[in-house]
Amino acid sequence: MKIEINARKREAQGTGASRRLRRTGQVPGIVYGGSKDAVTIELNHKELYQHLTNEAFHASILTLKVDGEAQDVLLRAFNMHPYKGHVQHIDFQRVSKDKKIHMKVPLHFVNAEVSPGVKEQGGVANHVLNDLDVTCLPDDLPGFIEVDMGHLTIGHSIHVKELKLPKGVEAVLYRGENPVVATIIQPVLITEEEATAAEAVPAADVPTTEQAAPDKAAEAAAGGDKGAKPAEKAAEKKEKK
């Protein structure tokens, strides 16, 4: 089932017009591509924001209805306010059923918890990629690609060329690359001996007050009367008398 979203043609242009539009709860946008001219549109922010929280909205053929006229599109870009979390602008691209598209499709990882590397060896699943660049016809675009980690042991990985892609879908690779998708790694463990050794190492080689005190006493003894206190000198004079 395709995701539908409603929009209206937008007549006013420019930064000021877009700012006023956002104040009314609308989002400025544009739809382009295909055999038609680009059209500026406006969409309801609340409806659009809910769609953006849906993973499928980012990697599916969408049905965009502009003033009731439906067309197949892809989400190509959107801008968010840096701290308010509001959608500032959104771009859609029209698609043709007979022309291949280039999309990022999310990866869904399964069976890591029952893999030998995790279940028997105590390893941890490490997801190197979270999505994959693919090319295909619009009708062949998958909502996600499954990555089965059930056979992995520690130190072993799954590469892009090992993935089972749906019919008609090809991974976009350059110069014969074959990047790692996921692997099982050995967790870093700190033993009790290592923790004790770390605590025993001094923070710095700066002497403390207690460490410096004997040195000062030695200097006073070597300096004779210069290091003696006035009360000590008075006691020595009294004994001589």
C-alpha cells in the first residue's frame, strides 16, 4: 500500500512568503522531474511531520496529491529547523515506471542474537552500514533489505556482494568495492589485574605537600642557624649563659 500525502500549489514565492507560510502551520516545498515543469507546493506541517517519522516514507514510492491530482514521487530532501524541530522545506521528485531510480534503502539486521559469534563466543553485533544505495525500477523498490547475521562468528563479516537482494534490485558500487555491512566483534574486557594496575599509576610526578616536607627539613639542617626558628636561637643562647 502506497503512502499518500496531500499538498496544494503555492503561488507566493520568496523568503518572506515562506516565513509567513510556516507561521500558519504549512511547509513550503517543490515537486520536480519527469516530463512536467517544477511546481512549488505547500503541505500541512502536522501531517508531514508524522510521515517523516515513518521509515517507509523515506524509501518508498509515494503518492503525492497536488490539488487532488495524484502523481508518483520520491522524497529527495527536507530541511529541519536547527533547534525547534520544525520542517522548513521539502523536495519531491516525480518518477516514471519505465526509468530506473537511485535510492538509499534501510537495512534490517536479523538473527544476530542466535549467531555463534554472539550466543557461543560472547561477541557483539556491529552494524557498519545502516542503509544501502540501490538502483531499480520504481515497482521493484523494496521497503528494506534484510541482513541475516545468523551464521557469523567473531571476526567474520558480511559484505555487500553477499546480500540477497530482491529481484530487479542492484547495489550501487564503485570501482569494484565491496564494503562491509556488518560483523561480530569481541567486546573489550578489563580484567581485575588491569583495573588494579591502572589505579596504582600516579596521576602525575608532582610531589605532594607530604613528599616535599622532608626536603625542606633537610635544607634547614644543612643551612645551620639560617634554617633555625627565632625561638630555637633564643633557647641556644640561654643554655650558653
